[in-house]
Amino acid sequence: MTILTASVLSDIFADNPIHIVYAAALLIGLIYAIFLLFFQGIGDALGDLDFAPSIDADMGDIDLIDADGASEATGVSMLAVASFISSFGAFGLISATLFDAGTVVSLVVALVGGVLVGIAAQGFFLYILSPTISSEVRQARLIGQVAEITTPIPLNGVGQIAFVAQGSRVTYSARATDEQSAFERGTPVRIERIVGGMAYVSAID
């Protein structure tokens, strides 16, 4: 079986050198996509989360800038590039081997298929991955931020905090990390964590 498979593959690649190009593109694209998704930090691998700073004071939604990535979210993500490369190889190989398409036709099919899958991957990145990732990045950066109590936090209750980020005032609903603690209006506190849009704060020693 192994010999037969090797023989078939040898015949396929020997028949037309462009088959090797398609196979290489498929392999490289798949390896790169797997690397991006599983072996590198999402924020660095899938593309830069370079968002223009905008702050929604009512919702407590902060867009900060991360300038260390590879491409802006409004540009082409690395996931889309990897998807294009692997799809180019897959469509080209399928059209050339299974449907006996000529070189020109297989190239056209490979390009069209690669572009369509790349666009789909870019949409997935922009509308599904980016909002989730950027939200986690933004919230992580708020840990340790000093804020002020604007609505008193009662024992085991919910109040509100405010702080300045990127030159604008931002508010969050807040609870005390210690349920036995209460904070009066105007008290400075430190953000310890954010869960589901709720800030958990502690007293500043």
C-alpha cells in the first residue's frame, strides 16, 4: 500500500512540475496556519491589534494601541495570508490532478479559490477573533490601574469606578475583591481583575 501510494504520488508530481508548487503551498500554508493558531501568542501571530484609541465612557470599552504586531486589524491578517497559501495549493492540486485541468486553468482555479478562502479567513479574523482578542488585551492592561470610586461600593454590593485612560474618563461597574469591604465615594482603589465587564478593586495601601 505504501509502495502504491508512493508510486501514485511520484506519477502525479512527475507529470507536471506545477503539482510540486501546489503541494508545497498547501503544506507551507497548513503548517503556518497551525503555528499561528496554536504555537504563538494570538495577539502577535494573527496580526497586530493596532486599533485607533477610542473610549466609550458609558460602556467602559477602551481601545488601546498595541504597536508590536505584524499588521493592522484593518489590513490583511497573517491568518488570511496562511489561508490563501494553503487554499491556493489545495485548489490547484485538486483541479490539476482530479479534474485534469491544464496549467493555466489550474492556476486560475487556485488563485480564485485561494482569494475566496483568504477573504473568508480575513472576515473571521476581523469580526470574530479581533473583538475577542482585543477585549482580553484591553482588560489585561487595566490590571493595576488606579481608579476612583464614583458610586459607593457597599458590602457585597456593586458600585462604580472611574479613571483616565488615553486622556479620557472611563467608568466601570465595580465590586470589592474582599466582600467584607466597602468603599465611599472619592476613595482611590486599585483594579485587581476584570470579569465580564465587572471590575474588582481593592484598597490602596
